[in-house]
Amino acid sequence: MDSSPLAAPAPLEETLTQMTLQLQAAQAALVQTRHTQSEFLWAMSHALRSPMTSLLGFAQLMDAEVPKPTESQKSSLAQIQQAGWGLLAMIDEILDASLIESGKLQLEMGAVSLEEILRDCDMLVEPLARQSNVQVDFVWPAQPLFVAADRTRLRQIVMTLLGHALSHSGAAGAVQVSCQRCANGRTRVLFQDTSRGKSAAWLAHRHLASHIKLIVSQQLAGYMDGIIATESTASPAGAYWLELNASGHPP
């Protein structure tokens, strides 16, 4: 009888090592792919922004020419500007997304007055609210509230959330924006549908659809150690909010 030993199987450790190396190689390739994609999006968006800004500038100049444009020409120029501003906003959103993805986003954190931000947004959103036939009411805080945030990015987030509220409030809708100090020591900006009976569209979209603006806003809030959330037993049905760390008055 042949008593020679059978060939020993490959050690388990060697198999696990090979699998680990393969996984690491796949992860490195994925990281490189995402980095290349982010760089491409940033370069493309940056290249598109300059000509789009020029186009809008020329449209504004044509609108202010002497003699004045005819009504038909003014209507065409208004459509050009509306489409141009929409595309420019989309380009800026892609730029923000690529900066976040590549880790190049830079924030200037500091103590920011919520009332100042909301008063700025009140003026900016007024024409859109009038056009949408939606009433927007701001409830100003009884005492100064400061949050730890980047002022520009905070204004951007609030405008995005206001735009989302307006687009889903329906004709003759009503939106209320208020601030409150939370039990956990953080500060919340609350957006509520206060129209009678509540808008069906608002209730259907209160969970914040995965639109690029909202995705970017949620990521920006996260970079500032904040959150954007919806629904809670402690809040009115249909409401959503931005929550940030409270901060002392700036020196």
C-alpha cells in the first residue's frame, strides 16, 4: 500500500491574503475613478460657468438698450435670462458636488446670526413667493440666536429649503419659517406648511426628494456638523428642518 502523504491544500491564510489584496486593489481603483470623475465635473462646470455668465450679461445689456426692446423682444430676453439663471444655478450645484466629492470644499466657520440670514433670505425669496402665489411668513426669534456655520453656505441651504417649500405648497399656499433652541442645546430652523388643510403636494414631498440641490445641502449641513431632517413626534406633521450647533455671540 502506498503510504506517501497527500498534497497539502493551500493554507487558508494565503487565500485570505490574496482576497484582501484583490479587495484593496478594487477599492483603490474605485477611489481613483471617483477622483477622476470629480475632477472632470469640476473642470467642465468651471469651463461652462464663464460663457454662461457672459451670456446673461449680454441679455441684461440688450434689455437695457436704447431704444427699448419691443414687448416681443423683452419676452424673449426674459426667457433667455430665466433659462440662463437656471443653468447657472445647476452648474454651481455641480461645482459644489464635485468639491465635496474631491474633499476640496473649504468653509469659513464662525458664529452666524440666524436672524440676519433669514432676513436676507426673506428679501431674496419674496419675488419667487409672489410669482408662486405662496405666502411666506418668518417668525423672528425673541432673542438673538447664533449658530456655528459658514455664512454663505448657510444662506445657500436656507434658500434651497425655501425653494423646496414653495415648489410643493401649491397655489395660495402658506409657509412658515421659525427658529427654536432644542433641548439638546442645538438650534433648529423649522419649515412648516401652514395652509388650511395642508397641501397634498407638500405632504407627498415632505421627506425631501433626492434632488441635487437637496443632496448638496444635506452634505453641506453635514460638513458644518448639522443635519436636515423631517418628521418627528416632537414636530408638526409635514415639517422639516435644518439643525446646527448653537454658538455664542461673535466677539
